[in-house]
Amino acid sequence: TEWKTTELYMEALPSGCSVELHYKMDHASSWTQAFVADGSTSYSSASGKKAVFRIGATGDVYEEMIVLNPSGNNSPVILRSRTSFN
């Protein structure tokens, strides 16, 4: 299976906050960090509601870890995650 992208849908991202996505293929021992389209390792667009991370890896088992980076008393709120594959 070729894992293409993971889309994170969230409430409007508070200013100063960001989200990251890490994944493992086939129970690997370490996490791999996914990138957004512009090559950044995190999504930090204030008021953004959808982050698309590129995976582009092949394997039978896909595990994901979503990292929320807060700012002050504000934190990202993830509503759902959707991963596309072939």
C-alpha cells in the first residue's frame, strides 16, 4: 500500500499554535516526520482549518502521531484525520 497524504481537520488554529504529524510504517522503531506542501515540518497558518501532510511511503501498517504545539492558554483542536492511499 502506498500511503499518500494525511489531512487534519481542526477548529480555527489559534495564532502562535501549530500541529505536526509523525508516522511509522510496518511497526518501525522510530517515527518519521511528515511535511506540508511548502516543505515545513509543521502547519501553523493562523485561523487555518485543514492541514495536509505528505506521506509518500509504502507499507502494510500505518501508524500516526499528531503533535499539538500550544501557545499560552490556546491549543489546536483536531476534529478528524483522513489518510489517503493506493
